[in-house]
Amino acid sequence: MEIAVFSSKKYDTKYLRPAIEAKGHQPHFLQSRLDDETLQLAEGYAAICIFVNDSLTARGIESLSKKGLKYVLLRSAGYNNVDLDAADKFGVKVARVPAYSPYSVAEFAVGLILMLNRNLHKAYNRVRAGNFSLEGLTGFDMRNRRIGIIGTGKIGLLTGKICRGFDSDVVCYDPYPNVDGAKEYGMRYVSLDELLETSDIISLHCPLLPSTHHMINSETLGRMKDGVMLINTSRGGLIDTVALIKALKNGKVGQVGMDVYEHEGNMYFEDSSDSILLDDVFSRLLTFHNVCITGHQAFLTREALENIAQETANNLDDFIKGVEPKGIIKK
């Protein structure tokens, strides 16, 4: 079977090609993002492979299903960019990679915490400019600091586990708690109110759903401790960015680490260094010295890319064989 791979980069080709070809299928790598304007690129393919900023709407699924589309393979854990109601209606099967490497994202989240706390991003730039002053670089011991984990899937639990290694007090919240997992890692569940009101650092590890969209907003930000550090390595839409900027300006939020942004679709994964940045909200975020933004790279380790490639190939092969893939998404 031939499969169209959208939003592909060199690292996708390196890892996906051998994994898919080993199953006897032929991948075609396309740099274009998939959306309603580029649907023609997917016409005639029974299977397509998409990434986090591709968009497969109801219109797209209906159109492509009439042109032979049967399988959609997400090389990510999240699936908010696919209209599952339409997929179910038109008989298109969808699978994802739910646990490619939770370690990669968890380790990156903790890396952001350490960078912001000890001002490593500032120190790096200062030394390169010949400035060896330590003024403004004071951090705090992680020991005994309360770290709140919102969302306790594998990534959230592992983030908490790593933070426990600093002898931090880790509390967590999830509407579907994993009590045994949290207990094993020395964490405990509290109410969302308590987590917001008492945590020195809050790290988000939630899927983007209608119920979690802008869960960090003016109201929830107002309940946090003054000077709180906020980390997001999940999905940009969890945070109301305009409300976050206001909280940064009035000092409610002390530091922010973001690997994702709610309007990242037209910017991330591309080199736009020769272009003018048109997103005024994002531009304002970049002016804060206490904000560290990265370009959705938390997943980017060799181990994660190998696992994504293998699980994607397995999902496709299982679909073709009539076997239910481990990563299938059911409505």
C-alpha cells in the first residue's frame, strides 16, 4: 500500500521510511501540511499519515473517503486535529501512537523548570556577550517546593517522578486519577483548587479537549500563588495566551516555559527567520525575559522517533490485516 506522509521532515524520513518499508508498504513524504486547502495532495491514497498541526476536518474526511481514504495514522498521541465523528460516519479508521516515549516529554518539561529556575537561558546569552555578572540570576532550591501536575497519564506521572528526585513535594490532579501509579512515585492527588492555590510550579500534561480548552484562564490564573511558574509541554490550547500575558504583566505568573502555543499551526516546524512575525500575541510573549518558548520539540529524541515510526507502521499493518491496532481511536 502507498501512504502519504504529511508535514514530513528529514527526521521523519530517516525513521519512518525503513519502518514502513519493512512492512512491505511505500511511503511518500510530503512537506506540506494537510488541511482543507491541500486535500488534493491526499487524493487517491488509502492511507495517510499526519502530525500535530495537520488538520483533518469533517469536510476533508468526507471528500477523501470518496477518493478511497480508509486509514488515518497519527504519529502523535493527541488527536484533537481529526474530526472523529466524521471519520466514524464515513468509515475511516484512525490510529495514534499513545506512548511513543513519555520519558522524552517528561524530561523536557523538567528541563524547562530547571532552565527557568536557575536562569540558564539568561546566563548562556550573558557569557557569550562577555557579561559575567550574576545579578538577576538567583534561583531557588527545588527541595520542598510544591510542584503541581495537572494530568496524570504516563507523561504526567513520569514528570512527577523526576521531580520527586529533587525531594520536591509533588501533588497532582486528574478527573480520572491513577491512585496506584501516583502512590508508587511518591505523589498524591489533591483537588484542582488546592493544586492551583498552593503549587510553586504547575506543569500541564493534558490532552486538548473541549473540556480542557483554555483551562488556564483569567479565573484559574487568579487562584494561583503570586510568582508561580507555569510549564506547558502538552497542547497550546490549554492556555488562554492573552490572559497569560496579563498575568505576566501584573506579576501573578513569575515564569513560563512553553513548548507549545495555541496558534502554532502556521509557525512551528518551519524556518521563518527571514519573515516578519505576524502574530502579535506571540510577539508579545517573546518580549518577556522570564518566558522560555521552544518549538514543540519535547518529543524529539531518537528513542521517541524510533517508537513513533515502528508503532505507526504497526498500526497500518494491523489495519490492512483486519486486526485492531493498539493505537486505534474509537468514537
